[in-house]
Amino acid sequence: MTSQNRLQVTTNLAELNQVLLWFEQLHQPTIPRKTWIQCQTALAEGFTNAVKHAHSNLPPDTIVEIDVTITPQQLEIYVWDFGPPFDLIQNLKSREQTFDPTASSGRGLQLIARIADQISYVRTDEQRNCLSMIKYYQAS
């Protein structure tokens, strides 16, 4: 069975708690706990990047939209922002030589890329960007 869920929050790091509480309510027992925690981490990093970077010059009431789709084999997380577009692949390539897992910041995209089985960041016709993260799993 497929489950689709959407949350809209304002551009405020304090909203991260609400995002994570909402996400936790979506957990299904068939999703392995390790996979769930990894996806929770990817979601937190994606949301934080939207607030800190994509929306850094936008009003605090700008909406960050999050969509989560859960199927029996995969978990899909989409984080929508209104910031300027950037080249995700080029960004990841330029940082891969300098990855420091102990750094306190600047490693969000690299963590997402290590967690997700598929990742993309695309600009839509509505002048929004979508960070897409897909994680495959075998139901337990």
C-alpha cells in the first residue's frame, strides 16, 4: 500500500522539530529502523539546507513544502524550496575530496548522497526547486 503525505512549514529552523515529529508519525513497522533513521537524517539535512541556504534571502514566512511517499519497497522524500537553483552534482563532486564526517556544518548534501539511493535537485516551471531523495528497502 502506498502512503502519500505533505507538510508545509515556514522558513525557520525552529520548524525542524515539527518536521521530525510529523515524519515520525508516518513510520510503518515494515520499514527497517536503520532505514527509517537514515531517512530521518536526510530529511533533517534537506530541510535545514532549504532554510539556511535556499531561503537565506527570502522572507521568514516563505513556505518549505515536504512530501513523503512510502511504498512497500521505497521511501521517497521531496523538499520543495523557492531559492535560486544550483547544480547538485557539481556541488557534490567539488566536495567529495574534502568530506569530513566530524565537521559541524557543510556536510548535509554529502550525508544525503550517502544515505539516498537516488538523489536529484531540479528547478520546476513554477520557479521552485525540488530536492528528491529515494531510499530502497526490503520490508521486515
